[in-house]
Amino acid sequence: MAGFASCSKEAHVIPVDEEETGTPVPNSFSQIFLTSTSGLPGNIVYDIAFEGQVAHIATNNGYATYDGSNWQVFNTSNSALPSNKVNAVCVSGNIIWLGTDNGLVQLDGGIMTIYTMLNSPLPVNKVRCLETDLSGQLWIGTFSGGGLAGFDGSNWSVYTPGNSDLPSNTVAEITRDDLGNLWIGTAAGLSKFDGTTFTNYSVGNSPLPNNNIYTIAIDSSDVKWIGSNSGLTRFDNSSWTTYDMQNSGLPLNLVRSIAASSNVLWIGMEGQGLASFEPGTNQWIHYNTNNSNIPNNFVNHLTWNNTQQLWLSTENGIAVK
């Protein structure tokens, strides 16, 4: 298995066992968007964010918007986009932020402003994830080497293990809770950042099963759901529970995306599609390419739209639940 810092997913081939696919659910997804059937510019979709009913889509071949009828595509040929590989998208008011393989993009009223290591304190050009805090400040996670950066539109702050208690320079996920804390998934464990102090959880000081944290979702009860290479971990700020292939209905331990609703968790995996989990009843349902119309078993991200439809960013297009 490739290392945490690697962004190559094509080599992680996890075959679906046709004998263990469960009850067929062929009409599970109401819409499928592919480059061959829509205006989607690239079938490898890394992230989706919503501004009202408009979807902002990050792909391996540019950035796109979709309002339910019309597509608009931005790439290196028709815009100032510095790279066609767009890893993350974040909506903050009227501003759209894009994290690319060659810098950070601010899109405001159709005007693109590009921030790179050459013209700003951005620590590395390869941006992996984005989040805003309660004040609207942008937080930037990097693939490797750059750590965590904050940008309020004028001022920058950069946190690394060398100048702070951030546990790793590789940041895969940033999620904000209702109190304004940032929960940060790194290659050396989970970290809570309150703007001043980092509180770190790792396999060395907690029941966290794996230090490579890829995704974090926070439900309405302030429970943190954490995805790693060792399954799905529940943390209620005091106790820990991990669900994996050995003790639950989770089909694969490689958890890459989580979305939480009132009583159901949705889990996207790297090679086994999508699973739903109801903690109250311990019911699991598994969706993959053998038993449903999901277009791919590699699910990079899960996003709710404004009508509580679940949008799946996969390695072969978008599926809508």
C-alpha cells in the first residue's frame, strides 16, 4: 500500500468480492454525472462544495460549476487556473477558494487571484484541503511539507511541527466544529486547534487505531467520526469506539470520506464504494459497482447539497443519492 502522503490512488486496487456484495440495490443513485454524458470536465472528482443550489466541483481536469442545468468549466486553457488538478474547493460567502497542485486560487466575482510560494507565504504549492473558521478565515492543509496555513485575506499564519505542536506537515483534512475549533487529520494523528493550542491524539496516547487520518465528520451531537486506514472511529470527546472489517459490517478499513445525518452515517471507501451505518440499530448497507449503479468503488469525498442529497465524488464521476 502506498504511503499516506501519496495522492496516487490508481495503484490501490481493492477487488470487490462478488459473493459478498449483499442485496442488490440497482437504483440506489438518482443521478450519475460523467464526462461522456455531462459537462463534467474530468471523471476523477476530488471534492464538491455547494453555494445554494450551485455545485462547485474539483476534478483532475479543471474546476466546474453546475446549477442543475448549466455547466461552466475553468481550466488552464481558458482561465488563469494554475493547474488542472484541483484537489479541494471551499465556499466562503461570495468567494470560492480552490486548492490546486500549483497554488491557491481565490475566485471572486469572476476574477481569479493566484497565491503561490513565489508571491505569498503559502508554504507549498500543492494544496490538499480547505476550511473556513467562524470568522471567515481560510485554513489550508497541504499534501506534505507545508503543514497548516491560515489566511484572512491579508495576513498569513503558518503552523508546522517546527514552530508549533501541529503533529505533522502532512494535513489531509480540516473540519470545524460548532464552537469554532478546527479538527485536523494528519499523518501523525488527530489534532484539535482552538486558534492557540493544539491538542493531539495518536496511537501513542489514545485508542485511535491509526495515525493516518484522512477524513473527519462531526454529527449533531458533537461526536467526531474519524476515517483512517484502520476503519471508522467514533470519539465523543471522552470515549472511543472503532468499527472495522473484523468487528462490524464495514466492508473495507480504508475510509476516505464520511458524511453524518441525524441518525445515519455514510462512509466512502478506497476500493469498496459506499456504506451506510445506523449506530442506533447497528444496520449496515453496502453499495458497490456489483450491486448498485454507483459508477466507481473509490469514493474521495461526500457532500450534502441544500436539499440534503448526498453527492459522491468518485474516481469515475459523480453519483447523487
